Amino acid sequence: MGTYAELTQGSVWYDDQGSGVPVILLHGGAVDSRFFEHNIGPLAEHLRVIPTDLWGHGRTRDRESDFSLDSFAADVEELIEQVVGGPAHVVGHSIGAEVALAVALRRPDLVRRLVIVSGGLDDPADIHPVSDEQIEQTVAFLGARYGEVSPDGEAHFPVVVRKDFELSARGPAFAADDVGAITARTMVMAADDDLLPVERFVELYRAIPNGELSIVPGTSHFLLREKPDACNAIIIEFLTRDPVPTVAPIRRAPAAPAP
């Protein structure tokens, strides 16, 4: 069912299921929180799950301006403050992963643990200009689904898709030095056949001081839908349990005591 939070920049749709420690779910571009339909139920057996539709997506109306990570992040931060009233876990996929990183950097006080799915450190070589063909293909693939719930109507979907692609095409959102400031325990999760090369996800994992890495085999950018059981198990364990004391730590080996 869900409801709307009245935020400074406008209303944003969200749902609230389960109980316990809250976790915010942030979807990627051209889709909405229904992307997590195979994840919400299992997660809600252990956590309070709050999926939201970023503005312009799903049940949240579009606004006149272009999409930006800062505008998305500002909404998420205010949603956490209004609905949760304190810090929450944040799980983001694709563009939602970039938004999650932005929230963790802008408001570390609002983030307990962070799960970054299919979000890596972009290389300029991976960035390409937006093409009409890209937009047309995406509209054909997902337009009807958007029209099922959007208050703006299916005819508005090409505008949203172009804004999503233009956001991604503006260049790398974060450098290794940027994400090195993230203090939250962070899981970097990706497919072994994702939109970015696996090396980009490894770079992100290495750049975050308290990072962990999970590459899900035999999956693509839609890994949360392709292997939901495997992905849910990894995410639930990460969000509900403390790190295990590893037998032979190298990256996480305790620092030598000062002389």
C-alpha cells in the first residue's frame, strides 16, 4: 500500500514493512521500489524494511529540475529523519547505490550499515553520451511497467529515462579518495557480468576502509531478481550479524601497536 512523506522538495512515496532495525531500499534508474519485490518479504522477516520511490520514479511525481545525487540524497536523508527518527541501514542498487554513497558521505550520522549493489567507481572510459536509441530501448522495455503506478502517466516516461541517463553520463560521481571517508561498515555487492567491469567494484571495496566484497556468480545487473535467495541471504547476514573473527586476516589485520 504505502504512503507519502511530505518533504522539503516535495512528496515522496514509501512503504514500511516488518519490524526491528530499519533499512532503506533505494532502487536504480528507470525502475522503482517494485524492483525489490523478491527481496522485501525475506528482509522484512528480520528487519523493518522501508522501500521508497525516488522522485520521478514509480509513485513519486517528477519535478521540473534535472536529477542529481544531491537532490535524491536530500530526500532520503529527510525521509530517514521523518520516518525512522534516527540512523538506518541503507541498501542501494545502481543509481540508488550512488545515492546511498552520497547519503553516507553527506550524513554519516544517519547510516548504520551500507550495502552498495551494482555501484562502482566509474572510469571516464565507461561513460558514453546519451543516445536516442538507448532511451527508446529502455522506454520499450519498461514503459508499461512505469505507467502502471506513475501519477505522471506512461507518456512521461521518456523524460524520466533521459534524465536518468544524463545523470549517469555526467561523469564519475565519486573518486577513491571520496569514498575513503565513509565510516559505516559497507558491503559492495555486484554481478560477475554487471554493467561495469568487476574491477570497478573491487576498486570501490578497496577504497572504503570498513568494506566487504560479494560478487554473485552467474548474474547480471538484475542480480537481486535473478538470484534473490542468494542475494537476500548475503544482505541479511551482513545487516543482522557482527563480523566474524577471521582466521588469517590480511586487509583487516589489526594495525601493529605503536612503538
